[in-house]
Amino acid sequence: MNACRHPQQASLLRFADGETGFVEGWRVRGHLRNCSSCRAEIAAMQSAMMDFAMVRSHWAPPEPDWPSLEPRMAEQRSARLLAPQPQARILLRPLVVIALGAVVLAAAILLIPFNQGAHTAKIPTPAPVSHPPVPARQTPRPEPVKPPRPTTPPTPDRNVEVRALAAIHRIGADLGEPVALTYDGGWTIVATALDPERLDEIRDALAGLPVRVRASHPPSAEPLPGPSAGLIHRQGSAALEAALGGRAAFETLANDILEQNDALLARAFALRNLDRRFPSAAAIPGAAERQMLHGMRQDHLRAYASHARRLRRLTGPIRDAIQAPATGSVRPPSLSPADAAFELDRVLSSLLASSGMPTSQQAAELSAALAAVTAGAQ
């Protein structure tokens, strides 16, 4: 594996806990040989797992001492039952106040007629005052509401898109790194879980272009459930190992094959992404940008063809051991370069992880996949 492309956190956790499959375990081990930081991270994960297992095996929540608490609970229940209940008091004061209020109200009612008769006087009636008529209020008519004008979203500049992709292509950031070019009113490079040095390289490559760079930090992955540690990483075909000269020779060859297969997949993904973004070069207005797109495709195809040739050479001893048909005698299926690489990855993963000697069907699938990759590179 490429030393600058670290495995994902989930892969390291599965490897530390012994939960990787055969091919994934090989890939992680191949990376660990040249990466001291990932080796230190694996050691820290395994140490934390051992500490957690030890603490969990020696600790249990304390049980309540129910026998010692029962007498105290019974004593409290008896005290509540024997406690005297407060007697209801007769509230006399409110009744007296109500009675006095009623007497005062009756006296006030009886005295009202005498006061009216003693102080009756003629009050002159005021002359009526004439007021000018008030004009009726006119309700203003509501003004018609004009519908809002539809806003046209800004059109992405495809020339800037091509130049941004060409910039990250020059520094190799389009070969499997978690870097995505998105558009939301403006072009943005979203880099996920990259170190600050790599982010600075991307910013320098994009200097002068109207493209932002945003770093994203997803939450750390949790380990996946699986078999106990120590039962994986050592599965393989004993018969195939013996045919290739022993376990050490088999592991060395398998590591080289997986290294080239990963590089081939990186080019396949890059080609597929370009095809999906630009199904037709006519959508790019600038002639210089169309030439940039053609140059990126040609770079990926040349590297793709180089990795395909190395895979044919590396798989030669395996094809001889399992008596696979010659790739030249097999009619390759009609697949795109990306689909051909994905099919070869599936076949290699199944073959290298096989518990017994690969079957004749696996041998035929290997020759057909190699022929398809070779044809896709042309």
C-alpha cells in the first residue's frame, strides 16, 4: 500500500481486534511495515482493549444489603401509623366577620331612601349641543401583492471545475484520498480527515482559483462485532502456499499483487469519476479546459495499463499453479476500465482468501478478468 495513504480508522480497529478478513488484514499489515504512526496507534488500541477487558472481568456493581435495611424500613412504617393525626379546628372568626358584614349591608340599604328624599333638588337640564356630521370613514383598498420574482440559481463555471480537478490531479489527491469537489453557489473542496500538511498542499495547488478548501472531521468509527482476536489473518490455501514455495513466498507474492491491485483500483475510481462528471466534453466551454480533461484521462489510462501489465506478470505463478487458461486465449468481456478493475479485485480477493485449492471456475475467472483489464487499458 502507499505509505502516505493510511488505512481508515475502522480498518485499524478491526485489525487491532482481530476482525479483518484475509485480504484486508494483508493490506493493513503491508501498510504497517512502513508506517510507524499506524503501528503505534494499533498498539495503543490493543492496550486499551486489554485494559478494558481486565477491568470488566474484575468489577461488578455492589448488591444492596437488604437484610440490614429491613428492620429500619419496618420501624419507619410503624412510626407513621402510630403518629397522632391533627384535629380539625372550628374556624369561628370567619363566621363572625361574615355576620357583621351582612348587618352593615342591610343598614346601608335601609338608609338610602331617606337620604334621597332629604336632598332632592331640581337640576336644570342642559341644552342639547349640536355637532357637525362626521364623514364616514373610507376603508383604504389593499394594494395588490406582487408575486416575488423567481431567482435563478447561479450556474456553476465548468471551466473552474476542470481547473480545480486538474490542480488536485497534479499532486495525486484524486487517487483514493477523501477529497471531493462540490458546488453550492461556489466550488468547494471538502477534505475529510487529512493532516494539516496535506491540506496546505491542496490549498497551494488551488491558489488563484475561486475554490474554497474545507476540512471535515467525522466522528471516530466504532469497532465492528466479529470473531475473537487471533482467529483471522492466518487463513489461506495451504495447497496454494505449497505450490508457490511455502507460506513466506506466498505472502510476499500476495502482498505485491494486492499493492498493484490497489493502485489499479485508484486509477479506475478516478476514471469513473471523470466519466460521471463529464459524460461529454462538449459541456466544457473552454478549449484549454477540454484539453486539460483529455490530459487527465490519458494520465490515468497510462498508469492503469502499467498496473495491468504488472498484475499479469505477478499472477503468472498462481495461474500456472491452478492451471488457468492463457489470457490471450480468453475472449474478454466488454467492460469499462473501471468495471474491469472492480471485477479483477473481486476475483483476486476470492482466490487469495480461499481455504482450499482454487477451483477451475476461479482459474477461468482470473484469466477473463486479467484479459478484461488489459483490453480496458487500450
